[in-house]
Amino acid sequence: MAEQLTKDLWRLDIPLVGNPLKNLNSYLFTGARSLLIDTGFRQQPCREAMERQLAEIGVDRDRLDIFCTHLHSDHTGLAPELIRPGCRIFIGEIDGPGLAKAADAAYWEALYQEYILDGFSPEEMAELWAANPAKSAAPPWREGLYTYLKDGDELHYSGHTLRCVLTPGHTPGHMCLYDPQLKRLFSGDHVLFHITPNICRWSGVTDSLGDYLNSLDKTAALDVAELYPAHRAETGNLQERIAQLKAHHARRLENALDTVREAPGLTAYEIAGRMAWSIRCRSWEDFPLTQKFFAVGETMAHLDRLAVLGQVYDQELQGKRRYFIQQT
């Protein structure tokens, strides 16, 4: 059921069935022209919940635009089928082209080969190929479907000015929306509560984690009284949460460095298997395969950060990428 937060702002609860994120918070500004922030997967449970709640609110679908905070399919999946002629889908200019890649099987094949290089078996990647909603529930690509936005661009809905704030890290071109008058930040997956945003390695990005930490500093400088994250019901103080997130990644960097120091020559997969994770599993072998995928991706981002800091380096040996301590 849709929740009315203020006179012209609603939160739509979109279920992410079978996903540990549980739900998506889709925010809606209503007025002469409405703006929907994020959409849910291109899956039937998301579709039904979205359609039902838009109908409950009585949104004029011919005057509904969509803003996607980033390219992940739980945020973009339904966008192309929700809009009507004359309506627009906004996304950042960095993440926008990534939607074309997500619709290309060759992109996923190349990505999965990289993960095999980093320690996954071909059998594990074949299983992930069939089950990954980032691929199967992504929106279809069509040239000209999306309107690209830059850092600092402004959207105007319901009498509010919403400024685009580029916050790379979770994805290369993640964007938040900031209302400076009401001191509201719609943070997408940049800042979450109860769970920490996944920061993984991205093709063409040298240091995703470094980008994320810089983005946290950027948002910390904003005057924010109300924070609207994309997942779960929890929210809170932006400054406090940013301090917690930075401390979390500092601990994980130390954990990764200690693991490489204790056992040089491991793959990212093997390093992830020796690190500490907040998941109810007795051992690495018990991790669900999708969670291994995210854990290894995050481990690689931390190893990349350590490489930029001059503390580790990688070397390809026997068909696998292996990590060693950088001697000074």
C-alpha cells in the first residue's frame, strides 16, 4: 500500500521477491506533472505492486516522468513500460549507456569470464548466468528512450527543485536527488540503513571504493534534514550513517589486507572466502551462489583500493588473478 509522506510526496513499497534487499522504496512526487523515483525489477510482483499503488494514488499516467538513481535493474526494470508518449525517463549520463550493455549477452559473457579469472568455476558462473536478475529483469534498450542528466542538473516537480548529485561508487554514475529548500536527500543505494550498499569492481573504473568514499564526503557536505533511501524502512541521520559506512569499509580494507598478508597468492574468490561477512552461513561453502558473487565483487573493490594505495598487487598465474603484498 502506498504511504503518503507529505501533501505531494508518496512512498510506494515494491516487493523484491526472493531478493535479500526485500523491497524497493519508490518515491513519487504528485502534481500537474508527476515524478517517480525508481521502479523495481521487470518482474510480475514488482509490476503488480507498482500498477496497484499508482492507481490508488490516482496518478495521471500521461503526465508521469521517471528518474532512475542508477542502472541496476531493481531501479530501472519497469521504467520503459510505465511511461507513455510524451513522458521521459531520466538517468545519469554515466550510467545510462550501461543499460545498453545490460541488454547485451556479450557484455555478461565477458563479465563472467573476468569472474572466472578471479576464482569462480565455470560451473558456478553458468548457474549465475541463468539466475541473475541484473540480466534477466533488466529493462529493454532502445536508442533515445532515456534522457541523460549531469551532476548539478535540476528537475522541477510539484514546486520543488531537485538537484542531481553525482555519487559514483555503488555504480559508476549513481545519482541522488537533493532538495535544498526542504533539505531532503533521495539517496538511492548510495546511503542505506540496516544494510550497507554493495561496492564492487566495475569495468573501466580503477577504484570503485575510492569513488564511493569520495562520494560519501560529498554528500556529507549537504545540509540534509530528511533522508529517503531506496531499500528497507530504516532511515536516520546522514552524518552518523556516513561515519558508520566509512568505518565499515576501513575494517573491510584491513580484513582484506591481513588476508593477503597471511596467505599471499590467493584469488579474490579465495580471499573473500576467508573474510568476515554479515550473513547467516556456517562457512564460505554454505554461501548462496548469488551472495558469493556480491561478496567477491566487493572483495575485488577493496583489493583495487589497496592496489591504488600501494599495498597489494595482482599477477595472473595459471589462469587465475592472484594477489600479493606490495613490498616497500
